[in-house]
Amino acid sequence: MKFFKLSVATLALAAATNSFAQDYPKHAITLVVPYTAGGPTDVVARSLGAELGKILNQPVVVENKTGAGGTIAPTYVSTSKPDGYTFLIHHNGMATATALYDNLKYDPVNGFEHVGEVVDVPMTLLGRSDLEPNTFAEFVEYAKQNADKINLANAGIGAVSQLCGSMLQHALGLEFTTVPYQGAGPAMSALIAKQVDVLCDQTTGTIPQIEGKTVKLYGVTTLNRIQKLPNAPTLDEQGLKGFEVKVWHGIYAPKGTPKEVITTFNSALKQAVKTEAFQNKMAELGAEVVSEDRISPESHKAWLEKEIAKWTPVLKAAGMKVN
């Protein structure tokens, strides 16, 4: 009798779950972004959200929860109701947070349901429009003579722009004055306004400024030249051998979100990245849509674990710590 009751309860739960999944989604979905509106990750999120909304027949609302080096948003999502209506889009910061913060309030690997990766984005090294050097070689020579006078902006502690800037200083054997901002948007605004000298950031936010000639481009941080900027040499080919920094973006849901819902959202994600509108927008911004095999919970979780293993010793060796 106990077995019969248990079986009935189990069947009832399964039926309820399947019914929920079939009806999902019933209302708007929130996609939480850890960084400021107008920044690189925000641009990807809004482009993706527009396509997801069409596929899921419900609005996908982008909400920016900024601060604390990009840890406020994942903390919020990790404690949100696991009902399929709150998701997080985050980049490499999910892999670096465990090394940067002693009191992290979420577990990037085990505290979420991983949905899949979306795009890879190259980085660009930029200077203010009136900075004296015109090429990377000239910048290196200038930096050797003026390292103490160079202000290097970034999008905040833990942002990929900070990691890129730190790697650049290490590769050159120089130390600049770093100036953190609350997001990539404000950092870029400061560069355009000539309040800082140098910035390393994602093409999703820098290409419009490069094309508008409001900043100087010294190179891209991938090992190969990128299609959107075919005449821009890589830092690797300009002497910084092996220098490579690119940004990946993944989607996460609160732990315990029903598997059926994750499957539904993952299916929509795979369709969204294939749409002409999203593909064109990402190409316009120099971003690369990942292959379908990387848009899966299992693949992205494995990738995240690999990235944590990669960045943790690097950050510890550099003495980068927030608390």
C-alpha cells in the first residue's frame, strides 16, 4: 500500500511537471545582466532577448543588476524562484569570481542550472583619440617611457576588461594606473571624453567607436584577425606572442528549475542564435555565435569548470583579490 501511494504521488508530480512545461511560458521572462545598460554584455542580452521573445511568444525583459564586480546579478538569480521566469546571462566573470572573492554567495558550478553558451567576443585594445602613439609598436615604446602617467580604464573588478588590462601589463612588464568604472559603458565614455588613456574591451561595445574614429585601435586580442576588423593586427602578431583574451557568454537559471523548462528554453536559445537578425547583429559587432554543441547544459557546465581551473591560478599568481 505504501508503495502504491508513493507511486501515485510520483506520477502526480510528473504529470504536474509535464503540464507546467507544456504551458510554459505563461508570462514575461526576465534576463538578468550583471553590467550596465549599453555595455557589451547588455548589447548581447538585448539582441538575444528580442529573438527569444518571438520564439517563446512572451516578452523577455532585460534587467540590469550591477555592482560588486558583477556578483550582485548572479547572487540574485541564484536565490530567485526556480520557475523558469528568471535567467542570468554572464561572461568569464562566472569563472573568475571564485578566485577573486572569499565570501562569494553563490556557487557558479553547483548553484545554477546551466543552459548553454551563446557567443564568443574578441577584445580590442584602444587608446584615446589624441593619444600620441598611432600603432601598437609605438604604444609599447611610449608606455616604457610613460608607464606612471598612463591611466588604464576597466569595467570594474572582475570584469574581462580588467583581466585583459592586467594581462597586458604583465606581458609588457609595466604597471599603469588602473581606473575601475561601474561597467563598460562608463569606461568607454571616459575614454571618448579623454579622461583616461587606454581601455581593453569587447568588440560588442567598441566597434561603433572604432568605426566612428572616436578612439584609436591598437589591435585585437584573438590569435587570428577578425572578420569585422580585417585590417586590425592582433597583439600576438605585433609581438605579444600567445596573447589571447576573448569573452564567452553563458545562460544560467536558478538551481532546481525544472528540467523540462530548461529543455524548452535551451531549444529556444538554439533557434534564437540562428535567426538572421541575431546573426547579423553579432557579425556587426564582431561577435561569433558558438556552434550548437556548445549550446547545451552539459557542455557549458564542463566549459565553466575548465575556465575556473584556467583562471584561478593566474589570478592568485597576480595577487588579484577583492576580499
